[in-house]
Amino acid sequence: MKFTDKNDFIVKNKNGAFLRRDYDLFLKHCPNSRLHSELKHANAFNKGILDGHMLFELLDKVSAEEILKNREIKPVESEEQVIKTLDTAEAVSDFLKKESPDVEYPASVLEILTGKTEGEILNFIEFGKLFIAQSEQLPAKEIPAAGENVREPEVKDAELSEKKSGLESKEQELEEKESELEEKEGELTERETELEEKEAELEDRAAELETKEKEVEQKAEATKKAAKATTASKKKVSTKNSPK
């Protein structure tokens, strides 16, 4: 597959939602890839990029059709993937019930997510699951005995607000880092395209030089034959004119 075709396929089909399915195929055909160490640290914020890296290596081993068949979906035919924005709280609620039926989200969350894309909401769900999983691994807090001082709700609310602010800041940092990585990936793609174009240009020049070399050889051969013919003709004339 040409580099440009490969790049087009990756742009259209890289999707963190298929990371697990693509990884099964990747593990089978690329067991010694260095990418495995990065895939161990995949999360909601970088899995789209990692899926693109996997596709890049997989396309050297299998066909695009085999990758899509492994996903059990039809090939992407549109020039660009459709980005759907959920503009109402009702649409957000329906989407959350579909993607995360075991969680009931309050109205405040629906209000925050209104106007976000489906991809952004999926990232929100994945981040929430990750946060819950990490919270469950923390040691359980002891219930204070009778007579012990209990924290005031206001203090706890302030701590939660501070924690939420920290998480939002971290999320923003991760998004910025993801954006930087995508920019670097784009730069690498452009550089590879330039190198391929230069390589093709050098091949064309080499072909032109080879053609010119053959033309020079043919002219030299023709000149040599003409010289021999002239010499032979002079000998005949000389023999004819010599006294008997």
C-alpha cells in the first residue's frame, strides 16, 4: 500500500473505540513491536492516537479489508468522519443511557455535557470509570467513633471542589499534550511524504540519465561504423587509382 493511501486510511479509521479489536490483530501479526510498551499505558485521552500507530504498522502486515473485517464494520466511505454534537440535555441523557446504562447522571452533569460531541462525552464516561476504579482501590476510611470530631460538610465540599478543579486542570493538560502529539504526527507524515516525493524524483532523474547514456552509446557506435565505412571507401579509391 502506498504511503498516501495508508495515511488516508488511518485518518479515516483510527478510533479509540476499536483499540481492543485492533490490538487483537496487532498482537497476532506484530508481536515484537516496540509499540506494545506504550499500549500498556493506553487511556481515554491517548487511545485514539495509539490506535492510529497500530494501524500504521498493521497495514504493513495485513490488508485494510482484513482490519475492517476484524472490527466487523463496513469501510468508511466518506471523506471525513462525521462528528455529531449533542445539543440538548435530552439527547445527552439518551446517549448516556445507551453508553453507560449502569450509571444515573444528575441534571447538572447533563447541563455540562450539552453541546459536547459524542467523542467528548465518551471520554467523560471513560474518565469517570477510571476515577471510580482508582477510588475503589483506596483504603476505606474508618467511621469515626462516637464523640470524635466529624468534618463539617462545608470543609468537605471545599476539598471536593479543589479536587475537581485539579482533575479538570489535569484533563486540560492531557488534551493539550494529545494535541501536541497529533501535530507532531502530522509533521512526521508531511516529512515522509516529502521524502517519498524526493525519492520518486531521484528515480525519474536516474531513468533519464540511463536513457541519455544509451543514446550516447548508440551515437558513438554509429560514428564508429561511419568512420569504418569512410576508411574502407578511401582504400577502394586508392587501389583503383594506383598504377598497375
